[in-house]
Amino acid sequence: MTMIATPAADGIAAARRGSPRAGGRLQASQRRAGIAFALPVIALELVFLGLPIVQAAYFSFTRWDGITATWIGPDNYERLFGDPTFLRVLENNLILLAAVPIAILIPLLVAYLLNEHVPGWRFFRSAYFLPTAISWVVIGMVGLRFFAAEGILNHTLDAIGLGFINTDMLSGELSAMIAVAITFIWSVFGTNTIIFITGMATLDREVYEAARVDGASAFTTFVKITIPMLMRFMQFAFILTLITAFTALFSLIFVMTGGGPGYGSTTLEFYVYQQGFQVAVFGYAAAIGIVLFVVVFAISLIQLRIFRSRLD
Amino acid sequence: MRDPRRAIARAAMFVVLCVVVVVMLFPFAFMIQAAFRSYDQYISGSGFSLDSWAGLLRDLPVVQQLVSSTIVTAGSVVLIVVVSTAGGFAFAKLGFRGSSVVFLAILAGMMIPMQSIIIPEFVNVSRVFNVGGFRLYGSYPGAIVVYAALGSPFATYLMTTYYRGIPTELLEASVMDGGSYWQIFRKVMLPLSVPAITTVAVLQFIQVWDDLLVGLLFLKPEVRTITVGLAVLQTGRTVNVPELMAGSILSALPAIVVYLIFQRNLIAGLTMGVSK
């Protein structure tokens, strides 16, 4: 053992040797310290994250007003899947799902251009990433003015002589959802671009040089080299973007459309809020929240599988 | 000197990147332009005025809301940093029976969407944890613990990963003269992990400062954050665009400043999950 033995030094040394049983009493003091240091985060997560998710699962089988809960079995879920509004809401989530590949592809192309390091590329990079710092509330507020009937988009179309295609996007159900999706694509552009630039920085430049010497076009190198070598980063961006689309757009929808017109731009996460805090059917809303949780959990598990399969 | 075709290609790239800059920065230009016009000037599309700022101060308790935002954000960030550094130290360097299972369980917390737990959380905070002299609901502590619980799983993951990279020899050397675990944590681990702590703090600052849902539900109107105040003003009956844009600038400015200073940490945190 060490010359001057302190519980801390011995314990950590034992841990480094990879022998959890070594150290005996000293090891026990390290374990106690481990529990003590981990306790705050464990307590916080148990009370404010673990408990409510278990409660949400339980209350999704009840009729609940926040005070008294009556067990009704799977009624909420049966009602949910027969609820035409719920199916409408799922369709809106599908529109967001369809937006994800676009939200990946555009940043991928732009990152490819940025990676060529044309003059000013650092400025471009910072400018693209800037919206990441802006709240969805502010983004929604500008988005609202952009797509409004008398808004920026229509004024611009007028100005360039394309006034005949003017539309009031926020007043139609499908078009309002598309307006939300476009704003979403704009918002995640910077984040995804940064992910791809990071990815491209890890690529071997010699491969590109070799491809160029062989006479490969920029397009060929992009499709045959860049995309396959960035697969890991594309998967990461895909999952991150999808989870953002399904769980982070509450404020954007709240400000831009309020979920409307009708249920035109209500997504799962917004439906939880509406049913819970506007209609006040807590049990039913909890069931919707659990559906959302299952969807997000499934997406995350797919991601884990992808990562693990690569490690094997 | 150079292949002319390549020069043309690079010029074309430059043009494309400039177009993208216009698309990305245009909303900011719109915000600034609209914020410095009176309502009539905004409608007619020209002129300069500070009316909107005066109106904003009249219609919205901006100063109080900025203070609220600061308290809620600072409180949440401090709590997250405290629990995630201590937890990270425990999971990476100390360990205890079942610590890897507990660590995985905390990581699984990252997969829980806020909306899935928001109703029981609301009921707990407003009824169960709101009795006697201990009142969580409506004031800062309630919102702070909810934000901390939502932000800590990722922060703990980040800190644990970072601490795993610190060689154990370094700790041994520094405790040869009888340091306790607490001293190792304070004198060795914390100073060494300043970059990781900065990343955690910057990510969480932006997250909490920009959030609407938790603030909307867990804070009384008198202690609303600026983000919540703006969203409520937007959905109200009278909507004055220049005022809203002035408010937007005010609410966005702190996050933009943090972003500009700590861009590198933000990017490091973002790409953490994939670049290793």
C-alpha cells in the first residue's frame, strides 16, 4: 500500500486496481463517500422525475381531477385510440417526422460547403448557429409575422411580382402545420450544421485528395465518401432532431398557432397540455403523455441499438 | 495560379453561403427594425422611434421579469452544477454497490419528455409539496427544482464522462497528506473540471432562460420570467408588434451574449454525444 495511507488515497488506489473487494474497511469508507456524493442527484431525480413518471403511468389508468383518482383500467387508452382528434394529432407528428430528413439534408450540404473553408467561413458558422441561443417563444413570434396574411412572406412575394401565390398559411389546418414545420427546420439548422462540421473535421483529408486525383467530381465524393463516413453523425443528428420535433416545440406552437386552427397544428406534446390544463382531464392527459413517452423511449432505444451494434 | 474552374466553384459556394446567412439572420434584422418603430411606422414601413420601448415598459413589468429570469436561471444552473459535479465524482471515481445501475437509471431520465411528467409534477408541486411553511408552488424554488431535475441527467452524464478522463494517479498524489474525499473533490476535481462545468452551465443557462412551459405553470404571474411574460403578452388581446419585438430583443440579449462568449463550450456540449 501507499506510504501514507489515507482512506481516500487507499480507496481510490484500490478502485484503480480494479479490485472492488480490496481495501476492506477503507473500501467501505469510499463506498460511503460515493453514496454521499451521489445522494443529491439521486434524491432530486427520484422525487422530481422518477416519481412523476410512475404517477403518470398510474394515473393514466384513472379518472383524475388532481385530488381524487378513480381506477378505470385501460379506458383512457381505449378512448384515446378511438378519438378522431388524437389521430389528427398523430398525423401532425407525422408531418414533423417528414420534416426531419429535410432538417438533416440542408445542414449536411451547407456543412459540406463550409468545410471547404471559403473566405469568411468562421463568420458563416457563427451566424448559422446563432438561432440556437434564441428561445422558441421569440422564434415563434417572428415566425408568426413571417407567415401571417399581411406578413413578411406575402409582402416579399408581392414585391418580386409573385403576389398571385399569396396565401394565408396560418389560417389553414395543413398549411399552419407546414408553417410550424418550416420554422422548426430553420431553428435546428444551426445545430445540425455544427454537428456535421464536427463530423467532417474528423474525416481524413487525404481520402479527399486521393479522390480528387482520381478525377472524382465534388458530387461523387460527397455521395461516395462524405455521407458514408458521416453515418454516425447523421444518425445522431436524426435522433436529436426527431426528439426535438416531438418534445421541444410546445412554446413555438403556443406562440405561433396555439395548436390551431382547430387541431391543425396540435402535436402530441401540445395535446397533453390542452387536455391537462385547458380541458382539465388529468387522467386522459396523463395517458397521452405516456404515449409520447413510449414514442420517445422507442426512438432512444433505436439510437442505443445503433450505437451498440457499431461497438460490437 | 489556380484552376479557374475551381475558383468559380469556390465563388459559387461563397454566394450560396451568403444566401444562407441572409435566411438565418433575416429574422434578427426584422426584430431590430420593428423594435425601433412606432406602431404606425411599423404599419407604413418606415421611420424611427423609441415608442415601442416606452410602451414595453408600460405594458410589461420588464425589469421584474428580467430579475425573475435571472433568479430562476441562476438558481437552476447552480443546483444542476452542484448535484452533477458531486454525482459525476461519485459515479466516475468512488462508486458504491449498484452505482452503475443508478447511473444508467439517471441517464434514462434524459429520455423522459417534460410533457409526460408535467401533470403529476404540477399536482405534486402545487399540492403535495406545498403544505405548511414549506411552499414550493408559485415561487422560485418550485420552478428551480423542476428545471434542475430536468437538466441534471444530461449534466451528470457529461460530468461523469469528464471525470472518468481524469487520471486516478493525480488524485492519489494530491491526497498523500491525508486529504478527505471532500477535499479531493473541492481542491482537485472541481478546479480540473472548469471546462466541463462551463459547458454544463452554458447549456443549462440557455435551456432555462428560454423555457416557457415550466415557468408558465409553476410561477405566479408576479414572478414570471421574461420569456413567459412575452408569450403571454403575445397571446393577449392587444398585440403591438414593435413592443413585442423590443421585448424579444431584451429577452434574447442575455442568451446571445452568453452564446457569443461561450460558443466553444456550447458546441463541445452539443457534440459530446457523438464525437467520442
